[in-house]
Amino acid sequence: MTTPLQPPPKKDPQIPTRPPQLPPIPRSRAALAMSAAAAKGQFALQTCRDCGAVCYPPRDGCPKCLSTRLRFQPVAAGGELIAETTVQASTDLYFRERLPWRVGTVTLDCGPSVMAHVHADLTTPSRVTMAMKLDKGGNAVLFALPEKVTDHMEDDPQYRELNASPKHRRVLVTDGRSGVGQAVVQALLDAGAATVFVGIADPWKPFAGAADLGGDPRIEVMTLDVTDTTSVKELAGEIGGKTDILVNTADHVRPGGILSRSDIVTSRDEFEVNVFGLQRLAQAFGPLMRARGADGANSAVAFVDILPIHALSNWHAFGAHSASAAARHSVLQCLRGEMRAGGVRVLSVFTGPVDDDWRQTVEPPKLAPTAIAKAVVAALQGGIEDYYVGDIAKDVLEKWLDNPKVLEREQQA
Amino acid sequence: MSSDPAGIGNADLLNLLAQGLGSGAIKVVDLTHTLSPDFPVIVLPPEFGQCQPFRMEEVSRYDHRGPGWYWNNISMSEHAGTHFDAPAHWISGRNVPNGTVDNVAPEALIGPAVVLDFSKESQADADFVMTRAHIEAWETRHGPIPPRAWVLMRTDWSKLVGTPAYVGMTADGAHSPGPDAGAIEFLIQERDITGFGTETVGTDSGQGSHLSPPYPAHYILHGHGKFGLQCLANLDQLPATGAVIIAPPLKIRQGSGSPLRVLALVP
């Protein structure tokens, strides 16, 4: 078993915060496709479409038959750890701050032998389950894990570098008025968050579930209105230096497309929350989080946004809302690159229609807030950049990958 | 040059006012709340278009965005903060001539004010409704309301700003004091007022949608071309009679209302 991670001590104000460093960044275009798979939580390797060989590391031609028809596809994640060593010295700025570091050689069941990071609970030789994880620089790395879950496995320091676990971390949930926001708060507490700050806009307006937020001493209710720059800045001034994870649960949703509305007032409200609100949060909290990307066991690790899958392709019934979601998706893509310098992950949790007041007339399947909350925690614990929750989100993604133009027409029905 | 019966010329009148202001004999009381993002706006059912609260985005502050100057972009509903309601704000006033803020006669924007103090009643009951009888009782103490006056309903509600009690929102709607239809009809038809002002987020009570007609102050005032002022402050610093208020809204083309600075001159 792994030694359980202890709640980190209070910060010593005389010791400088460790500046974030990143593991080596450059990758070939072929290798970036592996990162793309890891971003979705897949274990995928290049497979030759002519001879069927599985290849590693990524390359442009098959080492067996020289075909250039290599395609990343999910492969079996099992293997055997046949050798390992513990690195005690490194000239790399990232690794030398984190030594000792365990690496080993794994023979994959699907063919290749690979160099991998090795979990502390593994002995050599042993059966392993391989995970493809994004490192702090946003690139895929291979990590060998015990086949069976061991106690406190996720607390292994090397593993923790590859995920964004909420355990012992302080999280801001930006909108606690909604069912989704409240479910996320509870799921984060259940996942071991030390503190959950819960943003509430217009605290003078009562809301369902308010009483539950008062019940847990780990919850701190804060005034936050993402449409109000002053409010966002003030909260960042208050807690931005100890916000390790930010989960943006704010979403302003109303039915209707462009011509089914006669003005831009509601669309503007949607953009104020869904797009500019996100930008305000990023501008106020992002620089503070980015500076704390290597700040010990409760370093800043993730900026999470929950957004509709219709960010990818407009859904006419909620067409204006989809437009704001598309802008939101684009903002997140930009932010992902900007936050990377601090090793802070930007995670997108894509959802289908949520089962709430505004989607009463939408046919099932609809997502329960608890399902979204579970997905947020899973994305954090897995360090998964693009998480698709529920059947609709997965279906839309699949159709979008297949043929975006066909999907566009289908969603106009 | 005309003069009043006391033999004071017009220029003298204005001079006297200036002297009074200069010497402090006439005090200026600010009846305006600071326009800030957290100031509440009226709450409507969410499927309706919403009143946008005040928002401010800094454009530059002596920095790389503008080294020598500080300025902001602001946005808000016409009905955010301390604000003026023009007749066109309400459907009953849609055909009133000159019913938008740009066309309001400037003479109407400066005038005598009477303050009807119902702060005790409002403190006792957040849903206090001011009726004609209440106004008549006030007049027995202070004399009749003069024509073309601004009637300001004091409730001390402005002191609740920053607390949930200001709007008093619960599952059955907002709770704050205001007038009924009879009170407003009396003020218009028998007292010929210029406008009606309150300390609450609207000229109507929090439960005003349940009165008849719904939102009687809005409906009747604006239907008769009268004006509204709401979210007023410092009414407790005004005398029951004798003050003059200055309440010009922004000159917004076809505007239904406007945030404004309301000043009172107090002897």
C-alpha cells in the first residue's frame, strides 16, 4: 500500500513558493496524437492498418512492414514490469525537484516494450495495468499501475503529478445555486477536498439547497457573481492564493435559437455568464493558480469547466445557448495553452442536457446533477482533459468526429 | 421683468437661492444610492427578459491600456440603482405624449417635494400598503399636498440596502411597502402630483403584482403621464414639506427611464 497522503501543513511564509517547472515539452506530431488520446483518458497506441503491428514510440512508418498507414486506436492496457530503477539524480529542472523517481520497462500484452513511470506499489517482475496520462506539460506519458487497486494508490507522489486529485485540496465551485453546483460540492467533499468555497451570486435571493451548504464545516459560502468583474476580483483577492482547483459550474441556459428570439438580451446574459464569466474567472484566478503549480501537496492543479457538448455542434432547440458554449469551448482551448506554463490543467467536462427546470421539455436521456458531479471528480482524479459525461455527450462526440456536417443537419431537426 | 407680490425680482429670487446654498442656509441632501454592481434590481419571473444590474469594466487606469487616464465602460438597465421611470415605461403610458425620458419637460424635473413618513408602519409590516386614508391622515397634520409636487413615501427601506430584507424575496415574491391604487388615484386626480418616489426597488410594493390593478403605482402613475422615482435614500433627512428636489434623468432617445442623481434642497 501507499503511505496515505497527510493533510499538508500550513505554508511556511518564509520559504519561497517553488516555481512551477514542466517536464520536457517537445513532441513530434505523431506523438501529439498520443497526447490527444490521453487527454480523453484512452490507452491508445499506433496500430498498423496493413500488418496489424502495434508501435511505440509514435512514428511515421511501421517498424515491421514500413507502411505509413498507422492509426492510434485503443489497445489492451495489460503488461509485465520486467525491470525498474529509481532515478536519484537528473539535470532536468522538473525531475530534479521531484527525485527520487521510479521508471521501468514494461512488456505490453499488445506487443511493444516501453519505458514507463512506475507506481510505488509495484514489485519487479509483476503484472501491471498501463495508464496513458498527461504530464504537467500536457503530453502523454505511460504509467505502470498495480493490476489490482491498492490502498491509497492515488496518493503515490508520482501518480499525483499525473492527476489533479481533489484530496486535501481547496476548491472553488463558482455557482452553488444550481443543482449541478451543489452536487459538485458534495462530490468534492466526498473525494477528500479540504475546503470547498462555494460562490453564490445575489445572496439576498433565497435558493433551494441553501441550508445544505451550511451543514459542513469544510464548506465556505462566498459571494461571487461571475458577471461582475469586481465581485470576481474581490473573491480572487480573498482566496485566489489558496484556490488549488476551480470548478466553474456557472451556466446560463435558456431555450431558443436565433430567430426564435427577437433580441440579444437573453443571449447577452448567456454570454456574460458562460463566456465572459469564464474569462473573468480565468483572468482573476488563473495567474494566481499558475504561480502555484508546484506548491507542494496542495499545489494548484486544475481549472475545470462544465459545458454543453453542443459547444461542438449547434443544437437548434437551444441554439443561442449552443453558440455561447462554442465560444466557451474556444476560451478553454486558449486557456489550456496559457495555463500550461504553470502545470495547471484545464479540464472540460462536456455534458448532454441536464435534468433541470430549463430542460423540462427535453426528452430523456438527461443528466442528473450527481452524474455530472461524479464526472468532475473522475476527470480530476484521472487528470482527463476532455471528459464526456452521459450518452448524449458521447454520441454527439462520436458523430462529430465522424462527420461534423452531417451532425449539423441532424441537430437542426 | 416680472416680480412676485413681495416685490422680489426674478434675478433676485435666483440670487437668494444661490446665497442660501452658499451660506448653507439651504442644505443639499443627496437622495441617491451609489450605483454599484451589487445593488439589487427588481426580480421578475426568469422566463421574462431581465433587468440588468449595474456593471463596470475598467478600460484603463494609468497603465498600459491608457497611461494618463482612468475610465470605465458601464452597462445597466435603465431601471438599475436610484432611477427615474418615464410614462412610457408602462403599457398604460405607451400613448402618453412625450412619455420617454428624452421628451420629459425639464420644468417637471425640479419641484417641491412632500415626504410622507410611513417608516414606523413599514417597520411593523414589510407588506405595509399605503392607502388614501393614510394620506388624508397625513394631510390633517401637514396640510394638503400642493399641486405639481413630488410625493416621496418614506419607509426607511433604504437603510436595509445590503441585507436580504431590502427586496425581501421569499418563495411567494418580494416583500416591501408601497401604495395601493386608491392612494395613487387620489394623488393624481385630487392632488395633481408630478411624480411619486419610494425607497424600495420599485414604486410598487413587493407584493404589488397581487393588487388591483397589478402594480397600481406603475399602471396609474404612468397612464396619467406621471413619473416615478425609486431606490431613493436619505428621505429621513427631509422635512415633511418645504424641500425642493432636482431629478433629471439622462436624455436617452426613446428611453423608458434612467439612473440619475437625485438632490433635495432643504431649508
